[in-house]
Amino acid sequence: EIVLTQSPGTLSLSPGERATLSCRASPSVSSNYLTWYQQKPGQAPRLLMYGASIRATGIPDRFSGSGSGTDFTLTISRLEPEDFAVYYCQQYGTSPFTFGQGTKLEI
Amino acid sequence: QVQLVESGGGVVQPGRSLRLSCAASGFTLNNYAMHWVRQAPGKGLEWVAVMSYDERRKYFADSVKGRFTAFRDNSKNTMYLQMNSLITEDTAVYYCARESSEYSGYDVVYYLDSWGQGTLVTVSS
């Protein structure tokens, strides 16, 4: 089983600041199989990034993804109020298609 | 417009069974692999199961293997999660999600691009 470890658990920032979220895989996973989701309270997850760095339809360009192998990063360049949510990474390399435990981005 | 609607959740005693439904609209279910993902109250996302577009391949998380199964009714454009021998740890909101894919260069990338709103299953005596 591929374990995804996200850090930090909680990130406290202000609108306009830059957010950097980490997802570490063990063992490694191809960047083709790494996705990021955003979830707000009471809502279903929403696809943000796939293939580690490809923005999903409708996702603003302040969101970017990078990484390969064991280390992946989601960056939000300038936080907007609507960006405060929980973010999850997921891998598709091997079943079970595990999620990370999430990073809560709070004001 | 792509839409997924889960139903069938409720309160059930440990050891009993429950069947969840995921009704699709705006696309043909049997053209896509479909996943189930759950979220225990106040916890993170847990992948549960995937069923290929032709139902030939089904994979389950170890936590539900042997107790849960998945199938679909193409005439109703609906898929199901049959949950047997339920335990308290199965208490969660259950989401169905559509898997899509596309080429990125010479490789194929996969992602869950559409999700239902979820249905709550509570296992309690």
C-alpha cells in the first residue's frame, strides 16, 4: 500500500499570502497518478489538480502543483477567502488508491 | 450536466446489511470506471472501492474486502454498493465518484472529476 503523508496538518495564513502544501508518498508514485482535491465543510470534494501539475477545468491559475516520485507540492500563490478549506492528495498508482490525511488551510 | 446522486443511507445495526445507490445523469455510467469513497465524521477521505466500466475489475480497500461488493444496473444508469456485516467503523458519509482519464504526452492520467453529494451511513446498536 502506498502511504501518503500530508504536511502540515493545519496551515494558518491570511488572504493574499502564499500557501505551500506537501504530500509525501511511500513508496514513490508516478506524477501521472497524483491528484489534489479541495473540500469545504458539508460539501463533496472538488478536483483541483491531476497528473500532479494539471489544473482541472475551472480552477484558477493561482493554484499550481509540482513534484515527482515521493514529494509533491500544491501551491496557492495568493490566497483568496474561498480557498480556506481542507486539501487532500490521492494516488492512482496502485490499489488501494489511498488519500493523504488532509491539510486544513485556515485563516 | 453531469450529476451523481447517492441514496440508501441510514441507521443500521452492527452485523446487518445496507445497499447504497448512485444514480448518474448527464453521462452513460458504463463508459466509466466508478469509485466509492467514504468519510467518517470529522475525519479524512478513505478510498473504498472501484469498479471498471465493464465490471470486470473490482478492487476494494482491505477494511471492507469480503464484506462489500459493487455492481451496476446499466438500464437504470445506476451503480450500487452492497455492504454486508456492517461494523461501527463503517459509519461515514459515502460518496460515489466518476473516474476520468486523458493523455498527458504519451501517458494516461486519471482523476475523479465528478462527485455525488454523499449519503450518511450510521452503524449503531
